[in-house]
Amino acid sequence: MITRALQRLIVSSRVALTLRAPTTRAIQLPVRLRLMHTSRIVLAKMTYDNENITSHSFLVRDPKYQATISPISKDFYLPQKPLISDEFTEKLANNQWQGDTIVDEFVRISYFVRDQGLDIPISEPCFDTLVAELINASPSFTFEELCKVLFCLNMWPPTSSVQSPNFKELWLQLDSVCMTKFRDWSVPQLLLVMDHWYQLSLLRIGKFGRVACRKALRNYKSLSSAELVQMLFYVNVRRVFPDIEVVGLQVHLEKRISALSMEEVGVCAMAFFKTKTRIVSFNLMEMILRKLISNADTAESLTIGCIAKIIRMGLHIGLVPLLLQVFEALYPRVQRGDLNSVAKLHLVLAGTNVQVFHQGLLSSVTESLLRNIKSIRLKELERLALTLQMFKWPKEVPGVTDDLYKFIMNELHSPEREQECNQYPRSFTSLLHYLSVAGLYDYKLADRALSHEFLNVIYTPSVKDSGFEILSLDVGLEVECPDYQGARLKQKSRSVLSKEISKSPYYYRDFNQTMDKGSYNDKKLKEVALTMSKIIGPSWESKMYIGHLLPNFFWPDIALKFSEDCESFEDFPSDFDFQWPGVIKKPDSPNWAVVVYACRSLVVRGDENQVIGSLAMKLRWLEKVGYNCILIPNLEWPENRDDQIDKIESLLISCRKSIMSKRQQNVLLN
């Protein structure tokens, strides 16, 4: 009976306020009480990230965090006296609230709305006066009153957005009050208030969250281990580190890591990943990996996934053997199906930046994910394809499919993927690119990805932002699919993208003057060019072309044209440098050779004879265009100058023999 009476009072209050409001407001606010939620497209309390929910639950379950976490019991601030009385109902009906008791009144009505399951957001006009009184009284709130209001605000049904009337004014005022008072709070009090804001999903957009993180982490050495972990959780939520010495923080974490649980380590790892901050401390990363190995049987899926993400973000080469031990330790759990799909996927992705993989692990993960392909997100399919094409994984997955790449491609044709491809266009085009690396193209999907409507409306309005995957897909269609008649990139767009992606060849052409400049791989490529120039002789500048024969690769190559008898070298065409940047430079005879230097990151670590998928694709394309490829892996390039000359001469002789052999075969066939 009380509930119905209150509902009638709320409706009548809305009617009264609507009639007194300007005409525009009366039109915008229909007189109707919604007792059930309809669809929610945008929520004021933004959709929680599942990773954050799980990480926060780790803290909630740990007793040492209880004092700094928002109360677990929803009845923590439940009033002792009845929630609704005649006096209270009268106040609601007449919109008469007293400033000295406003917090208690707000607590009572918040609990009532929650307990009755009423779909009455605080943005309703009947709560205008209530919110106004709260705002007026807020500067004088005690710490406990402030926590009460934040806690109870989370009980209300979501408003349509953070800009909704009443809700916007109230949370902005509470944010301002926190900004005024936070300097007087202890670290535990600071953490408690931050957790209330996190529960409201407003920690990331409010000003208080920013200054609170900065205040606490500037003195990270004085924080306890629990306080440091909890603060890093909020850094993860905000997606940005405050202005502090992050390297010093990582060094400090080395001293704390042994005292942390595996879940707490995962929370710390997530903070570095979500803020795109590499762990540069060798010791810290080593400690994390060793701790994961020790807890391989019990670590949560989320924790394993978080650590795998920071491994992929940046791992010192000296820790690769330890990473392989991590793979070996977790392999039995993958076989048993103990880990969720996200953790398994990130585990195999962890080795992609250092070009290592575990045969059994990748096989089990691939089979598991493809068996449940309908439940895998497009982003996860894209990352799986990235791993598979990098290590040139065999097509057959026993018991699942004879061709995993076609299996993935067919899934993209599913009607259920239509909206997902539009929602995540970069994942869609990247997936098509990775499948093209494996030699598979789908004309219908390629036509869609390269269409003007998709690129300029759904994908990105700026050509420069299109990315490597679009250019590579377009070039691949030109080289490997001569019968393709669908959409293509415009020449101007290809030129712009090529300039953005490719490293200027002029940097390498003056190698005699810049031999000591650049990265390790820059110097090695210059060494190759210098060695070849000595073999060719004084006229090398007109006979040795250094540049991009294919427009979608970062490193330039070195091209030579043998004479008809393959005993000397001819000048390269004068128009090579005057072609548009996005054009494929095609040879004018079958006597062309191209030297491709494979830096360390283009070869699978542990198997120096196996190049990764992207380099294999480059070699395949160059052969199809008409070049004879000479591959020089980094580890096969000698340090001694005389040995370098011998190496190049040996490779050129082999290439010459190959050209002559092909010529003889063509003669026999004709």
C-alpha cells in the first residue's frame, strides 16, 4: 500500500512540475511511471569491464582490503527506523526537505527505491528539490556523510547518461567536494572514497580520480603493499599513469613482489598494460615470470591473461628461455581446459613479439578456439590468425577442419558477424590481411573492405589512419589475384600509405657516410649494401638499386640486374625512382635478383631456418612479380669483412645458376 501511495505521489509530483515547467520541458517529459527497465543503450553507470570486475573481486575477497573497499553488504548504511513514514511521504509529496537531515533522508529513499525494485532514476523531476538540497549541504559533509551519499547513489537505477539532470549536477558537486577535502584525508580514506567512485563507474571521468592517484603514487615508497596494489587497480581503471617516475615505481615493486599474491601481481600487470606502459625492469619481469611458474597450477585465468599481455608488450630477449618455461608449466592446464579462451589466446600471443611459440600449446589452443568459433569475438579471431600466420601453422586441425584458414574465412560470411565487422572494422581488415599472408583471399570480403563506403565511412575518414593492413591487402590482390575485379585503393591513397609505412631508401643509399648511424639492423643492411658495392665495382650506383620493390614493407631491398650471360651486371631502369611510391616495381626481364636482409625479428627464434609469415609472403610476392630472391638471415651474416664478401659472392653465384637453370627449363618447355 505504501509503495502504491508513493508511486502516485511521484506521478503527481511529476505532473505538477511538468505543468509549472516551460513548454519545451513539458514536451520532453511524458507523465508516465516506468516500473520496468526497457533497453539501455548508454548508461550513466557505464558498463563494467569484466576484467575490472574480476580484479576488484580479488581485492574484495582479501581481508586486508576490507577497510578501503566500499562496503560489501548493501545494508551497511541501512537506517534503523522505518524507511517510509507518513512524515517522510509528506516531505516527498510537498518537495520539502530539510538541510540538516538531508543525508538521512537521501539514504532512506535510496534504500526504498532499491528494495522495492522501482525503476525511478534520480533524474526524475520529483527529485529536483532533494538533489538541490543535497548539493547545498554537500560542502559541509563529514567524511562519513560523503561516503554514505556516494554509496547510496549507486543504488538508484541508471540514468540515460552522465549528463542526465540531477545526476550530472550531483556527481559533479560531489567530485568538487572531494577535490576540496582530499588533502586532509589519509591514504586509507583516499582509497575508500576512490572505491566508491569506482563503484559508480565515474572514477575515470571525474577530476578527483586524477588528483587522488597522483597524490598517493607520488609517495609510492610510503605505501603499504596492499595500498600500492589497490592504487594500481585504480590506475588501470583510469587508463593513465599520473605524472610520476614509473621506472622508479617498477624498481620499487621488485622489493614488494615476493609478498604479493598471484592475483595481486595480476592487478599490477593490468595497470601497466592498460596504461600502455612497458615493464623495463628486467628483474621485475623475471620475478613475475618465476612467480607465475611457481603458481601455474592455481593462477586464475585473468591473472595469466594480464601477465601474458605485458609479456607481449615488451620482453627482454634474455628472458625468452624463462618464457618457454612459462609455456611448459601452463601447457597441462590448457590441455585440461582449465583456462578460459581469452587467457589461452593471450598466452600464445605472448610469444609473437619475440618470435617464439610452444608447439603443443599453440596446437591445443587453436583446436580449442576453433571448436567454439561461434562464441569467439572477431577481435580474438584476428589475434589467433596473427599467431597462426606468423608461425606458418599447418592448415589441418584434426577433428575440426582440413583448412583452418578457410574455416576462419567462412566464419566471416556468417550473418552474425556483419554487425561485428562494422563495429570493429580494423579487426575485420586485419583478419583479412593475416589470411592473405597465408595465401587466402576472398573476393567478396575484399571488395567490401576496400570499398569507398567501408573505408571512408566505417573505417576511418583519413587515409593516413587506414593502416598497413589495408595497403597490404590491396597489394596482395594485385600480385596474387590478377582476375580480381572488385574495389581497389586509389593510386593516391596507396602513395600516401606507402610513404607512411615504408622507411626512406635514401637513408641507406649514402651508406659510405652513414655507416655508423642508425639501429643495429640499419647498420647490418648498410653492411650488405657496402659489400655488394665492392663486388660490383665503381659503377655500383647505376647497377645496384636500393629501395622498395613492394610498397607495403618497412625495410627496403637491394636489387640487381644480371646481363644476358649472367656474367656481369646491367644498369637498372632510370624510371625506378620516378614511379609513384605505391607502385610495384616490376622487373623487365627474368635476370633480376633481389637481396632481402632478414633482421632478427623476421626469423622464428630457435629455428633460424624458418622465417615468419610476413617475410615468407614478401618472398612469395617477389618471386611472383618476377624477381629471384636471395635471403640473408641476420644470424648468417658474418662479422668479418672478407667473410662478408665471400658470403655475397657465394649467394650471387647460386642465384646466377638458378637463373640459368630456369632459362634452360623454359627453353625445353617451349
